[in-house]
Amino acid sequence: MIKYSHPVKVYYKDIDQMGIVYYSRYFEFFEEARTEMLLSIGLDYAKVEDQGAMLPVIEAHAEYKKGAIFGQNIIIHTQIDELPKVRMKFKYSVVSENTDELLMTGHTVHAFTDLKGRPIRIPKYIYSILKDKMNVNKLL
Amino acid sequence: MIKYSHPVKVYYKDIDQMGIVYYSRYFEFFEEARTEMLLSIGLDYAKVEDQGAMLPVIEAHAEYKKGAIFGQNIIIHTQIDELPKVRMKFKYSVVSENTDELLMTGHTVHAFTDLKGRPIRIPKYIYSILKDKMNVNKLL
Amino acid sequence: MIKYSHPVKVYYKDIDQMGIVYYSRYFEFFEEARTEMLLSIGLDYAKVEDQGAMLPVIEAHAEYKKGAIFGQNIIIHTQIDELPKVRMKFKYSVVSENTDELLMTGHTVHAFTDLKGRPIRIPKYIYSILKDKMNVNKLL
Amino acid sequence: MIKYSHPVKVYYKDIDQMGIVYYSRYFEFFEEARTEMLLSIGLDYAKVEDQGAMLPVIEAHAEYKKGAIFGQNIIIHTQIDELPKVRMKFKYSVVSENTDELLMTGHTVHAFTDLKGRPIRIPKYIYSILKDKMNVNKLL
């Protein structure tokens, strides 16, 4: 399992008339979180694209418990449970930084494609990095 | 069953570096579609809020088949299958207007709350309108 | 002078905690409006890019009089006053569809570049189309 | 003069088909920057609203020199030059964190209103905080 925690602060741009984060914004926070997670293990997504691969989202899901409000600091906890073969799944849970209260959960599933969007197998260097990281974490 | 089709045109604002609609934007299109669907059967969401009820999203889901591109005209087909009691589910499928090719599908589930976000039963006038519309459609 | 009127409807996605359209959203509406204006005179922006030119924004400006609210139908009036040489300026004024009340005004200025972002002169076919349209309008 | 520097990282959500930050996104970055600037001098915007005042944008302006790209770390330098009476102006300049290269500049002008959007004079405690901060900075 690979884990990563990404902090986000909520601004006016994120908030709707109900005074809470508009529901689609969390998917932007998810993107930030998975990008930083991959970077933290040595996978810079900009370089992944430079090397000819993309990870488009093929599934996105969210369940909302409580709305984050203006000025709130939230944490996007992100994890990869399984070593990907043809698809890569990230799971997210969003909590209040101060109280650790669970605000919402979600996941995204990604395919591997070439730059024209055609499906490819997971690039070897990505597989290697993920596998090494998974194994290290198992030993801990 | 209640059905509604809402056209959307894709602009630069919606498109990411891959040249396709960024994944969270479809949830904005879903919101447009369900708002117009409700309006089409006599439920103006602005008035729903004025009368003290909100329909916050408690679940959102999307599956992506093919990315819509800049300038593309797409249709958001929306439907409600079941008369809601405590939750209301909208199902969406997005197709290319020209070719009818399926681009993505999704759903959202909504709770009924008062203006402070506390759960309430479905307001009677909403239930009535939905029930009448469901029955009419059954007879057709 | 070239003129075009583009209707937009305001949804929850556009509205902030004050209950009015968040200030940056109008720039998305401006983009819709200028894209449709260009299309209306035979300039499909997707094809402009296919033919090797881009029109990146180099200046954006907005002045806000009154906030548009959820469910409101607004019109983005767009116009080009002068035949562009190296820069192209669009002026916008946003009014309520029902009352014609002025809500905000703005403008954007665009450069012509190649696909790598390097400045170029206005492509001839774009100049021709704009010139013809300007002349026709003068005669009217 | 009051100054503040706010870091932002560019993600896929911000980037358009040209591979650069979509022009309206900078206004969201501006909002983050001015919110953090105000907080840094003891003005929590959430509390400003709780105390009955709002600072809606009445003018927004941006000039774009070079586009920020995916993964780039940028700094939003923000400053207030003059003690506000009826309007408050923030000036922004956005630079690359690594190279300090100027990417774009802009400003926003804000009015003071009550919670119903009616113009008010600048609340005394806001004036005091800004005046003290301006004076301290003059002495430095």
C-alpha cells in the first residue's frame, strides 16, 4: 500500500450558494493529491507524459458526508492498495485538518494510454517504482 | 421514469492538456442537466430553496469512455427511474450530438435537507410533481 | 464593427457564497461568446488551430455592476470595433435577458501566435473574413 | 504598502489545450493570494463576513506575458499600495518560483458592502488594521 496526505485550503472559488465546497471541486483536489503522491515516490506526471504515456481517468466516484467551508483546511488522504496491471486505482478520504472529521471519500481509476489515447500496458519504469514502493511499505 | 435531454457545447475552458474535457467538468454538465430536467416538470430549483429545501449531492459517479473535444456538441441524457423517498437519483449518459456515440455515463444521488443542511423528508409538492410525472409517463 | 449576442444561463456551479456569479466565471462566458461570434462569421476556432494559429489572451478586463444569480438568463453582447493587425480586441457587455439591465462589462485582447506560442502576423484568411464582415456591416 | 507572497502549484485542472494555465484561473489564484494576505495581517475574511461586511470585486484586470505550465511552482506577489477609503485595490504579479521570470500581472478592486450587497464605508476595524500595518511598513 502506498499512502500520501495532501493539504488543501478552501477558498471562495470553491464554495457555492450553500456555503460549502461545490461537489465537482473535490475531483480537482483529488487530482492535486494523486499528482503529489506520484511525485513523492519519484513519478513526475509531466515526465510521464514526456515519455509518451498518459493516465486518463476512466472512473471517478465520490460520497459526501459533510461539506467543507470557506477557509477550512482539509487533508486529502490518498492511497494505492494494489499494484496496477492495466488500471490504477487511487482511493481518497478527505478530513478536516483540525478535527480529523471525515468529510467525504472517493476514488478514481486510471487507464494507461499513449499520447493518442490508445490503451497501453503500464510502462515498465512506472511498474518498477510502484512495486519497489509497495514492497518497502510491506516490510515496514 | 422521467427523461430529459440537455445539450452542452464544449469550450476551451472545459478542455485540458490532453485535448479532452477535464474529468470534473462533466459534473457541472450533470448539474445543468438535472436543473433543466426539474424545471421542465415544473420544479424550479431556485424556488425549491426559497421554500426551505435543498438537494445536496451525497454521491457522484462517472465512467469515461471517450473524451469530448473542443467545439463538440454533446447531449446529456438524464433520467430518474424511481420515485424518491429519502434520496433522489439521477442517471446521466453523455453522447455526441452528431454521431450519438456514447462518451460517458454517471449518476448523482441527492438528499433532501433544510437550509441548514439537516435531513428532511421529501417535500410534499416535490413528491406530488414527481409522482404525477412518473404516472403520466407510465401511461404513455 | 462586428456584433454578436450569446445567451448563457447561470447554474449552481457558477455561484459563490454571496449568491452571485463568482467573478472569474465571466471570463469563461466571454470565451463562449467570442468563440460563437467567430463561428458566426465563418471562423471555427478549432480549425484556426488546425491551420497553425492560436489566439492566446494577452489582456483581460472586467467591471462588475451587479451580480447575476442562480437560474438567471443573461446575454453576453460581444463586439469587435477595429480590424486587427497584430492584436484582436473583443468588448463584452453582460445584461439580464429579461430586463436588459447591465450587469458587467469587460474586454479581452488576443495575440496571434503559432502553435508553439511564437507571435505571428494575423493569418490572411482571418484578416479577409474580418475585413469583409466589417465592410458589409459599414454598408448596412 | 502591504506585501505578501503566496505560492501556487499548477495542476492539470488549470491547464488548457495550449498546455498553459487557462486565463481565468489566475483570478482564482489572485483570490487565494489576497485572502492569505489579509489573514497574514489579522483579517480573516470568514470573520469579516460574520461581522456583516463583504468585499465584492468591482474590477478585475490581467495582462499575460508567458503561460505557466503543468507542475510549475509560481508565486503570486500581492500588494496594497494605498489605504482604502471606499475601495480597496490589490495588485498582483505572478512569477516563476525557480527563475523569478514574470508570467503575468493584474489587479482587483473591491467595494465594501453589507451582507445584502449595499455599499458601506470601510468597517473601522479593517481600516485600523490596514492603517497600522501601512504605518509600520513605512517605518521599516
